[in-house]
Amino acid sequence: MHALKEKISLSQLFFLIISFQLGTALIVGVGKEAAQDVWIAFILATILGVGLIRWYISLLFLYPGKDLYQLLEIAYGRKIALLFSFLYVCYFLHSMAFVLRDFGELIVVVVFPNTPIEVIVLTFSLVLAYFAYMGIEVIARSVEIFIPYALFFLFLMILFLAINGSIQPYQLRPVLEHGIFPILRTAYPSLTTFPMGETVAFMLILPITADFIHTKKVAVWAVACSGFLLAGMSALRIAVLGVEQSERTTFPFISAIRDISIANFIERLDALVVFVLLLGVFVKASIYLLAALKGLEYLSGIPYRRFSIPISMLVAMLSVFLAANYAEYKKEIGTIQQILWDLPYQQGLPLLLTIMLFWKHARQKKKGEDAHGQSG
Amino acid sequence: MVNPAEWFHRKKKEVKATVAASLAPRTPQPQSVPDQIDRCLELLSQTFGNTADLATSKIMFGNQPALLVFLSSMTDAKLIAEKIIGPLAISKEMPKYEQNLETYCETMLRGIEYKISNKWQEIIHLMLAGFVALFVESSPCALVLKIQGSSYRSIEEPSTQTIVKGPKDGFTESADVNMSLIRRRILNPALRFESYTLGTETRTPVYLAYIEGIINPGILEEVRIRLNNMQTNAIFDTGIIEEFIADKTLTPFPLTYNTERPDSTAANLITGKVAIIAEGSPFVLILPATFNDFFQVSEDYYQPYMMASFIRIVRYAAFMLSLLLPATYVSIITYHHELLPTQLLISIMAQREGIPFPTVVEALLMELTFEILREAGIRMPRAVGMTVSIVGGLVIGQAAVEAGIISNIMVIIVALTAISSFVSPVYSFSMSSRLLRFSMILLGAFLGLYGVILGLMIMVGHLCSLRSFGIPYLAPLAPLVVADQNDVFIRSPMWAMKKRPYFLHTEDLIKQPRAESPSPPPDGRPS
């Protein structure tokens, strides 16, 4: 198929998953219903997320080397698989549009108030198209280069917040103020679908990992780490801003960083942090783009690199047309995205796929045994 | 009307015909050496025309008339008289050797490299390389003797890669001298020099150096294939070879490392790389090259490792500065005032008061001026070199600020950028940051820090996609090889570097298995 098989290493996979998960979840405040207990909800969602990624990988382990689209073909046959693949391509592109929109809004709000969002989204899509054209190997290596700086910077921010005296842990109390149910409701479905369940896109990336056998362990650890990081970050956010303010601001993490003022010299770091968050956004969007492009390659038989520029440009426009303004967009992401897109594609279709695959697997095994019995 | 497709193909055919014509030798050459010396003389004048440096003289070889031919420009006349004419004068008394050239050489011309050939082409090539040819009447073979003599610059200190502590000799234009400089450092029979003749018109001798048993055979084979596939007419410097054999030329980053230093060449050969030496070039190509090679100097290994590590980190920082400083300044002043502390912002703005240009124009103007100054400084005759520094430093710098065209801080930024760009130990590498700096400034002017970050991402993506002879350019950073990190940003002590880099996949991974950290005797005194 390909002249040069692309491979990514386990450490690259680990970093990819971490930055994918932190990507937009760090920017937009998620899990607002749980108020100050959002971190508990995150821990619960992490457990569910680990379950999800284990489930996805065990599906891939049934037929090693096959990705999601090929599994669909095995389960349903070519014709129905084409339909489902097309739906998945739409899902990935739609999710990518959401990522781009989140990022565009962030840049417009924090850095360039006078620049139209189209400029931001289009330029970023061009960069994404370049990386998608270069392939997953280049993306994975670039992340390997950038991630130490990004993590170091995040750590520095936490340190600055601590030095500044902004962290007030009492704001996290009272624990379980409204009982357990708001926490459970936040953990499932909202936090499980976003960001935990989004790892479904890795069903296209995992099969090309160099040591496929060990991917389960690495992916589970990566999801767990990112989940706990997110839990910690959301607790930090509440501790700095308090529940009230954290609910009101559009980008709570950025608002928390804005609190830093050390010696009247280190100030307004929020504009810098935006560029650190850019790494996560970049990884998330490019993984979605690659997943969709692979689907298009599967559908059309044309090498996916050809699609990278037109598709990324289309998604850039889609992200602008998603909603007229940010308020409408927030409403859409809360309802339509979650119920219409995330739940069916992250859990519904994989469930169906699992049933079909196990049925096929069992039948094949039986057939194999029968054939064996006949010959013997 | 001409059919366009037909016309196109006709054009192609014409090109093919001209290519075929130019590939054929200009004058038909005979295959073998004629046995009359008069005929030889005729053929020689046909081959060489009436070139002034062709010396022919008829002498007696025993009792046979013979013809001594050489290019005076490539040989040493004194040596010819001493080593050939002298013995020949005595050989009159030895008629029994007259048919047996080989025996004659072994007894009379001892110590001279010789060759007996009957192929006309080969003799011509050897003569061009500084051999003396002796045609004997009624003998179908000619004797070619190596009496090379051409003067070269003596071994001097390298002009581009100077160091404070360490060997001071540098390569010269003679490939033989360069090879001896390397051989003198690696007294090991496994060191090999493979000979190639490249350039259809210049026929330049090119040598491929490597160490058998260390070098990765895959890399070696790839270099050989690329050298053999090279179709060029002339080679005057290894820089020309570089562009023919590099993996990709559409990149501002050099994919081969070139050095003037024999010690760094020898160290690289020991690490498991290959070197290409070309006649006439004091620069030796080292392949494969990775990004980190361009931040390492041989001196790093000759001075204490703490200092070396610190200096290395400074080099990386300087590279980033020279790439991003003007762009960052432009974008902060244009878009992100809030990032600067108020006091600093006020002082910068006070200086920019009355400057008629936007920051971008100011930055581009100054950067361009600096590039012009730099180019003039290099090309100017030495005698007027001082003028450039006076004109550049005083008139353009100071006067422009005083005239209120350029702000003071911009002069500081440009100066810092310029100095940072000189830090890279390899000249060809600093060009990449010089080129990319301008696009970064433009990105910063149009999209602020966001644009700069996007540019940086594209640059890193491009770097990640590059390969040098199959080795990823950013190795061992991406893909990450933890074991190789002891010689990237920091240099570990010599005894801690037991292995060659993993990413080169050398045949012999461990270079000093028994290296140990020095430890004093237990009682603290020498026994």
C-alpha cells in the first residue's frame, strides 16, 4: 500500500494522547454543573475514559494491524462499512471544527480582539494541512520536541500562582455540597464524552504504533495521566477563581493565569499561555484531521495527502459557520455535539461493532474448528 | 500549424540528441598505444592541441629511441631530471633490459610509483594527474611514472572554524595532504579511502573516507550509490557535491556538515560517519549530519565538560535568538504591548517617539543593512576592510539613531541578532537562521506572536521531516533516544560516553567499554 510505512514509537504515542486530551479541555471550562467538586467528577470520568480506551484497543487487538475503517469492513462488509466510515469521517471533521472554533475564540478573546476569527482559523488550518501532508510521523516528532517546553511552562504557571498566593484551597470546600448526583451527571455523559471519549480517533493512530502489543498499557497510562492532570488543573482553577467566577468566565484557565502578578514585572502571562495551549489544540486538530483523511483514503482509494489542503480549508469554514456567536456555540457544544455526535460515535457505534466483531470472531473460530475437525 | 504535442516531442528529441552529442568525446581517441614514437607524437598533439605546458623530449632508452612526455604544470622538472633522465643516461649499458620494462623499473627506477599500460585513454588520464609517460620505439606499451609536483598552500590554521585550545592545523586544497592529515590522527588499518573520479569535464579526484567495522554499511552503500549517480561536469569544491548528494535541496538547513578541521573529521569518522574529500577543496563533507552536529565544536571535547555543556546551551539559545528576536520584538511592539512591564514599555515608546516608520519597516531596513554590511565585509579587499566597519558601525548605526530614523532599541536588537548568528560553528548553518529570520519578521508583523509560533511550528515540522542519508535530522531528539542524550545539550565527561550514538546504527556500538571515572587511591596519597 504505502511505499514507506510510517511508524510512531510508544513514547510518541504517550505524548500524543496526553496533549490530545489536555488540548481543548484545558482551555474551555468543562464540568461546570459539578461546581467545586469538578475534580471528583474528573477522576470518575478518568476511570470511565480508561475503560473506554481499553475497550477500543481490545477491539483493535482482535485483528492486529487493522484500523477502525478496516474493522468496520470486517464486521459489516464493504458496502455498509463505506456508509459507517463516511459517518465517522464527518464526525471527525465536525469535532475538528469544534476544536478550531474553541481555539479561534480563545485567540480572538485573549490576544487579537480586532481580528476576525476567519483569519485565525484559516492560518491555523494551513499549518494543520502542512502537518497532515507530512504525516503522523512528523506530527509525533514535533510533539516530542514541543511537549517538554509546554509542560515546563505549565509547571511554571502553577509555581507562579503559588508564589503569588492566588491558590486558596478553601474555595474547594464544601466537598459534595449538593450530594453525589451532580458529580455523577457531570462525569457521565459530559466529561466522559468530552474529553475522555474522544480517544476514539486514536483507533486510526494506534495500529501504526511500532510496538503494537504494548500500546494498551501505554495508552491506558496516558489517559490516566491526562485525566489526573485535568482533575488537578480544574481543582486549581476553582482554588484560584472560586466557583462563581470560574462559572462566569469563558476561559477559566486563562482567567486564573491572569491573576499572576509578581514584583510588578511578571504580569499578563495569559497572552503567553495561549501559545502553550496551542500545542494541545494543534495535536487534537491534527489527529482528527488525520483520522478523517485516512477515512477519505479508505473511501476513495486516493492517497490521503491529496485531501489535506482542501479538507482543512473546508473545516476552517465549517468551524466559522458552526454558530453565529460564542453563546450560540456554547449551547450547541453542550447539546447537539454531545447527543448527536459524541455519544453515538464514541459508544453507540463501537458497541455495535463489538457485537458484530465478536459474533464474526466466534463464527470464524467455529468454522475453523469445524474445518479442522473435518480435515482431521 | 504545428501540432503542440508533436512539437513538444520534437523538442525533447532535439535535447536528447544534444545530450548524446555532448556525452561523446570531442575528438576520436585511439584505443591502444602505437609502437612508433613518431605516431605517438602525432597523436599527442592531436589530443592536447598546442597547449603550452606539454613537454616532449626524445631520449635514448638503452639503444632504442624513446619519447618522454609530461605536463610541466603538473610535474616537478627537478625530480624528472634526477629520477628519470639520470638513470636513463646510465642505462645505455644495459641493453638486455630493453624489451622488459618491468624489470627495468624494478632495478633502475626504484621508489617511484610506476605503471605499464597500453591503453591510450588511461595514459592520458594519468598524465593529467601528474604522471610522466615514456613511449619506447617498437614497444606496444608505455611506461607511466608518478612524478607529481604541484605547489599548494601550506597547512595553516583553519580560517572559518577557529578554536582556542586544541589542534590548529587545517585542511588545504590538496586531497593528498588532507588524507594524510586524517590518517595521521587515525593510525588504524580499518581507515579506508575510496577513490572516485567525478565531473565529466574536470575529472576531479574525490575520496570517500570511512572506518571499516564501525560505519553502518547501509549509510556507506547509500553514499556510494549517490556518488556514482552524480552527473556533473565540474567540481571545484565539496559544496558542489553537497547539492548533488543531499537528500533534499528545498530546505534552508544544511543536510551535510562541512569542516576545515582534521580533528573534527577524524572524530566524526570514529563516531561512525563518512567523509568526502575532494581535490581542490579545503572543506571536507561529513555525512550523515544531524541538527545537533551544527552546535558542536571539536573544542567541546578538549575543555572541561561543565564549561562545554554550558557553552553548548548558550549556542542553542543564540540560534533561537538570532532566529526569533527581531520577530518577537516586532510582534510585541505591534500587537502585544501588554506583555511588557509598564516601565519598559514606556521607555521603549519614548524612544520610538518621532520614528517615522512602523516597527516592521524599521526592522527589515536594519536587518537588510546588516546583511549588506556583512556581505561587503567579506568581499572587500583586506586593505579597505577597516572602512566597512567604520562606515557600518558609526555612520549607519549611530547616525541613523541620532537622525531619528531608527530607534536605539532596534539597533540593539539587530546587533544582538547579528552577533548571535555568528555563534554556530559551521558557517553554512548560520545561513538558515539568516534566511528564516526575514520570514519570521514578516509573520510577526502580520499575525503577531501567533504568527511567529505558527512559523516556528512549520519550521519544526519541516525539520522533523528532513533526513540526512536515512538518519532523521533531529535525531536523537525526535525520535527521542534517551541513551544518546549524553552528548546533545550537555556533554558528559569523556569516561561516561561509552557508546556511539544509537541513531547512527553503527556496526560497533560500544566505543570504550572499560572507561571508568578517575578515582584517587583510597588513602588519598599516591602510592
